[in-house]
Amino acid sequence: MPLPRIRAARLMTETPRTVRVDDPIGEAVDVLQTTDFRHLPVVDELGELVGMLSDRDLRALWVPYAEDTTAVDAALQKARVPVSVMMSSNVVSASPDADVTELMELMLDNKIGAVPVVDGEGVLLGIVSYVDVFRGILGEA
């Protein structure tokens, strides 16, 4: 059964929550912990996509034992560094016209769970996660 032709513009979460490259990593952690998001686009002052931060990128901040004050201090120091230090800067993105098959191939080929959607100038328009893809396909079925 062929997949339905669904464009990224229809699947994406528009104007997703973002962080800026110079925001402290602790702010990104707060966003990811207080929302249902697992992927956080990183933008510059013009709103152009420059990186991605995922919950996996932040595993280095996890403190396994709260009694270990050295580990806690190290985690607090890391929380103050800018997002640019921990983000992935080789961002795979798609245009709003990309279809669901292309989005799935991007996710599978790059082992990522979300694809930012950008315009021709690289300005972030939205983000499509694998959950959005599943919902879109099921909605069309």
C-alpha cells in the first residue's frame, strides 16, 4: 500500500519552542523537562536554524547520585554553558513541501526523531517528529 502524499507543512508543529545559541543549557533542560518535547531547535538572533538539541544531547548533565557533591557541582557548571556547546550543528532539515516519505527517509537515514522545517532562507517554520508522521499517516488511512 503506497503512503499518502502528505506535505511537511501539514504535519509540522508550527512555531515550535526554541532556544538561542547563547542561552544557558540549563534553560534548554528546563524547556525539555516541562514540556512533552524531546527535540529543541536552536536559532540565531534572526530566527535562522543553526542547531538542534535533543534529550539525548543532555544526558551528560544527568547526575546519577545526588550525594556526590563533585558530580552535582560539575552538572551545575555545565548548566551554565551556552547551548551552542552541546547542540548538534549539522542539522538535517526539510522544506514545507517535503512529503511524508522524504521525512521518513531523513529520519531513518540520519537516525533522528524530528526534522525541522525551514524556508528558503533557513528560517525555522516548524518541526515534524516521528509522532507527527504516525498521526498523519493514520489520519489518512
